[in-house]
Amino acid sequence: MRNASYSRADRIKSLVHKEVASLLHEMNDPRSAFVTITYVEVTKDLDIAKIYYSVLKPEMKLDAQSMFKSAKGFIRSQLAKKLFLRKAVEVRFIYDEFLEQSQKVINLLDKIKDEEGK
């Protein structure tokens, strides 16, 4: 018996994550080598996929944005072919700031620890 709480949107979300990560790996764009897909959200009507990504270094953020802007149509068409959806899902690429924010918190905690040790 299938888990009723695992909706079609959840399955599509997982497939979009997998396929976009695979497409990034296959792309001949050197900017894609330092990009990681961190999370995907898909609307229940499957119209929009918000694809969150991170980069190896914060200074690579603009390169990644530029790459996604130029590859958006290609990625959308490939998803439509591979996911067999009635219509192509609109893809939106969003920079995931979690790693940057986490590093800032770690740095602050380290600074507090160093000051307490003095």
C-alpha cells in the first residue's frame, strides 16, 4: 500500500532535483561544476518548480546566476522530456543562503568562544 501523504508533487519534486543535478553534471559550462542543488519545491498544480542551489564559494554566486539564466530554457525543456508532464514546469532558480548564514553563525560562535577564553 502506498503512503497517502507522499503526493505526486512530492514525487515530481524528487525527480526534478535528481534531473537538474544530473543536467548540471552533463553541461559543458564550467560554471556548473561548483553548483549544488540543495532543495526543490514544486507547487501542487505542478506549474512551478523552485530550485534552490548553493555554490562552493560565495563569490561564485553571480556566475551561477548567469549560468542558470542562460540555461533556463534548456533545463525546462529537458525536464519536460524526462518527466513526461503534460506541460513544461516553470523553473525558478533561487540561491540558497543557508550555508553562508551557517558559516556566519559558526564564525560568531568561534569569536565568542575566543573572547571567553581570554
